[in-house]
Amino acid sequence: MVLALPAPRRRPSTRGSARGWTAAGFAAPLLVYLVLFYAYPLWRNVDLSVHDYTIRAFVQGNAEFVGLEKYAEIFASDTFTTALTNTAIFTLASILFQYAIGLALAVFFRSGFRLSTLLRAMFLVPWLLPLIVSASTWAWMLSSENGIVNSFLGAFGVPQINWLTSPDTALLAVTIANIWLGIPFNLVILHSGLQSIPGDVYEAASLDGAGPWRQFWSITFPLLRPVSAITLLLGLIYTLKVVDVIWVMTTGGPGDTSTTLAIWSYREAFGTGQPDFSPAAAVGNVLIVIALVFGFLHLQIQRRQEDS
Amino acid sequence: MNRRPTPGASGRTWWKTALGVFFTAVMLFPVYWMFNVSLTRTSDLRADPPHWFPWAPTTEGYQAVLAQQLPALGTSLLVGLGCVVLTVVIAAPAGYAVAQLRLPGRGTLNFLLLVAQMIPAVVMAMGFYAVYVRLGLLNSVGGLIVADSTIAVPFGVLLYTAFMAGIPRELLQAARVDGANAWRTFVSVVLPLSRNSTLTVALFAFLWAWSDFIFASTLDRNGDLVPITLGIYQYIGNNTTQWNAIMATAVVASVPAAVLLVVAQRFVTAGVTAGAVKD
């Protein structure tokens, strides 16, 4: 995902129309691509959600039109409340901790020291690994009997925790793994945000006798607010979509205890032996709406920052 | 190495380096653990407490990878490269049209591309499934390449646009004076200048396609050629006892990420600080 870029604005030209056609020619592959591989699948998805699709109807294409019935069904379902709550907890806990840890590390790495560039680069590793690799590693680390985490905690007298199989800890376990995954992104963005705060502000503050703690709260944190807002919102939009990590670690279980909206949608459509595409598509569309609300908020903030 | 400490450098900040190494070690512990388990003998996997270091390393896990996962690695490579080509071919000219040719409606297009990146992959997967089922494209490498490219194309266009907008117009006008048309200018001036953008776009397109699980597990799950992410997933489902083989596959699947970080770290950070977000 790319932060909003200012569309290049130029004065309109008098002989623009020939140029316009040339431009359209260069953009044509993209436009065709967007229609075929974005608009059409999304349209099919809406279509799925307002029909009653079974596997057979899927192939034959004669599903019955049911209007908004599927939406009514999912809103009335018990899973909906659970999934919505879990999505909120998973998303908010993830982005808050990713942000706090990322910011602490960014401040730590700000005053370069020997090896700091190398170490900061190594922090990118979790971000670059395939999600399934990280997720399966965490699954093994958190396994009840042979997991290193339980073994470590056991050394301090903590009794065995069934991280992935207990209803009380499954959501916590996937959230921990997801926080770990998001730290590199927060670190990189916040670190580059810190670079734009001029060093003499800190020098002046330190001449005035402000300690590091005071400097952080009265300089770093307020000046970083725009970057923070963007980082948190992007993190939120990204976390709403997470499927891989949760699916590989718990498949949303036990029961629905770690089921988010994205997981619910995935499970209905692909996770069981009997695919149920219509409710899955309805849940997916609800998820799109939620993501877009925050997406527009993000674009709004971005625009205001560009104007100022 | 210069042994005279520069003010504030080595002498006073060694503890920061130490602390930094400690933080990095904690952060990368799961990666170490993956590596450690991949070298652990099957009989030691259930040891209590777990072996912190593979004192008696075994290549059992890696032999299993070689024996079973080579086709999957090949498929992932193919999908990744296909995705790179498709992404660059579509994104580069579009970036040129938006940044330099004043494409009518470019503001709207920019907006649509930003919105496109916010759509959850699971929703796209369902849409693609519904489309592919009719077209018979399920379980095909081509279908997977197209689906995977949807992660990278909007990113690519926005990155190219940002860079190409900065190309001095005099340069392009000079080309025009020499009689080059728009296509010629694009191929012989704009593209060579945008080399670094192309590398960044290609790098992320490859990495995202290589790492993709959602599209692979929905559109290609019964294919003859499954990518490595699905290979790992099926492994987890099939033989839960052989975690050394699973982790060995995971290590091998991480190789591209490691290579890219070492070889092209400059471009990775360029991509992130240009505002790149995974997925």
C-alpha cells in the first residue's frame, strides 16, 4: 500500500486532446486490468451475496435471487457479534502495541550508534518473511506440550498454558504473533518520521534542562502526531484484512473464540468441506465497508496534511 | 578501523549497541527458533525442555524438502516471476501516462488505486473464485499469477507515478525535439531513468506473490502445481509430527526474503519509506 501521492497538477494545455489519447493509450492496459481483475471480481462478490449460491448453482449459474436476506442472516447470527468483537480486540490491541513498541525502538535507533543501521535492517526480517512461515513458527513455539514459550515460562513456575487450544488464550496468542509481525513496519515509518524533526529542537530543549523523558513527551510525540495518525490508520486497515496468521495458528477456533470477520468469511467460503459462498460474500462486503470507512478517514487526514 | 573514538560514538554509546543487539536478538528469536527446529532430529522434537541449540544437527528436514517440495518451489518461482512481468508491464506505462502525459481523470484513477489497496484479499479471492470457476481457470498457474498481481499493481502504478513525476520535463522535451514520439521517449528515456523504481516494484511484486497464501489456498488448492506456501500448509495438515521438515520448508521459503534483504536492502527501505505497506 502506498501513501496518497499528490496527483501531479499542471495547467491545462490548448492542444491537449491528442496528448489525451496518447495518455489513454499508455494507461489502457491498466484500465482494462482494473475492470477485469478488480471491478469484475468485486461485482461477482456482490452478486454472490444477494443470491443463494450452492456449489451446484455456482457451476450452473442459476442461483436464486434472495436480495438482502443473506445480510440479515449474518447480522442475526451469533457469530457476528463474536467476530465483530474479536476483530475490534485483535485490531486495536495489534496496532496499539505495534505502534508503542515501534515508536520506542524508533526513538532508540534515532541517535545512531555503532551497528545501528545493520540492526535496524535486521528488524525488517519478520516483515519480509511469508506470513505462513511466521505463523507456523509461532504455532510451534506456542504449542502446549513442546513449545519453547511454555518451557520458558515453566522455568518461572508458570503452569502449562494451552495457547492455541484454550478459548481464553487463542485470541491473545494470534494477537501476540500479529504484533510481532507489525513492529518492523511501524519502526521503519516512525523512524523516517523522526528524521524530519530537526536536531536543534532537541539541543535547545536539552540546554533548557529537559531530560530525555520530557523531550519525548513535549517534542517527539507532538511533532510526530501526523505520521503517527497515518501509521495507526494504515495498520488498522491492514490488520482488518488479516487471514493467514489466524487461520494457520487456530483456524479461528476453538469454537469462534479467535474468529474475526475476515476469518469468518474465509471459513464459510473455503475453510469447511461445504463451501457456503453467499454468506461468506456478505461478510466480506461488510468487511470492505468497514475498511473503506477507515480508508477514507486516512485519505482525509493525508489530504489535510498535504494542504497545510 | 579508526580506534580513536569520535565524540559521542564508540566510547559512550557501547551500551546502546549492546542493548540494540539484545533487542534484535529478542525480535529475531522466532526466526532463530525456526532454524533451530529445522535442524533438530525428529526424536528430539518432543524433548522437554526443548533443545536450545541443535547440538546434533540433522538434515532430515532438508532432505524431506528436497524430496517433496522442489516442484512447489519451482511453482512459486514461476508465479513470482510471472507476477513481476505482469505488474511492470501494466504499471510502468500507466505511471508514465499519469505523471507525464496528463491522463484525463488521473485524480480519480489515483483515488481508485488507493481504494483498491484497502480491499481485503479474502474478498478478492471469493470474487476470483466465482469468475475462475466459470472460465475453468481454477488450479492454474496463470490464474494464480493474475490474482497475485492484484496485490502489486496499484502499488506499482503509484510508485512509478511518484518517481516519474520528478523526471525533468526538459529531458522529455529534448527527446521530442529529436523527433522521438511518446512511445520512443518512454522506452529510451523514461524507462531507463526509472530503473530503481522498476527494481523496487519488481522486488515487492515477487515477494508478495511468493508469500501469498490466501489466493493460493483458494484458487489453486487442488492444482498439480501448488506454490511453496501451500506446500507448508499441507505439510502442517498432514504430518504434525515432523516439525523439523515443516520448519526446514519454512527456512527454504524464507530464502528470497533473506536474499532480497542482503542484496537489495536499499530498495526495500526505499519501498517502505515511499510509504509501502505489506499487502
